[in-house]
Amino acid sequence: MARQKKPAHRVQMTEGKRNIIHQLLEEYNIQTAEDIQDALKDLLGGTIKEMMEAEMDDHLGYEKSERSDNDDYRNGYKRKRVNSSYGD
């Protein structure tokens, strides 16, 4: 049985996407493929951190730095390592 080819992933380049790309090029001063990987690693780390903050806000029922009478409270932070295809 012959393997079927995967359909090519085609990205529709919209004006909004072009603007985001230009902003990233300026923000990270991207010149090389390594610069792109560094930018993606930074963006991925920030995204994961924001998602975890939102999850904690939802779980506790109040936002960071907000006072609450709830016995559940934020206890602080410690460093965490997330492994991805972009690196640690």
C-alpha cells in the first residue's frame, strides 16, 4: 500500500500577520535563523507564563496582588523548566 502524501500546509498571509512579522523583526532585531529561534523561545516562554497566571487567577477566583478573604492564596514562585522543540 502506497503512503499518501500529506497536503501542503498553506498559510494565508493577511495584512495583520504581515504587521506582526514586521513588529517581531524590529523588536528582536532578527537577522539570522538563530535569531528567529531565540525570538520564538522568548515568545513561547512568555505565553506559557501568561497562561499559567490566568489558570491560577481562575482557580483562586482573584487576580495576582488582589486581596482576598479566601484561605487559598498564592505562595510565590520558583523557576520551572519547560522543554520544547525550541529548547529549554
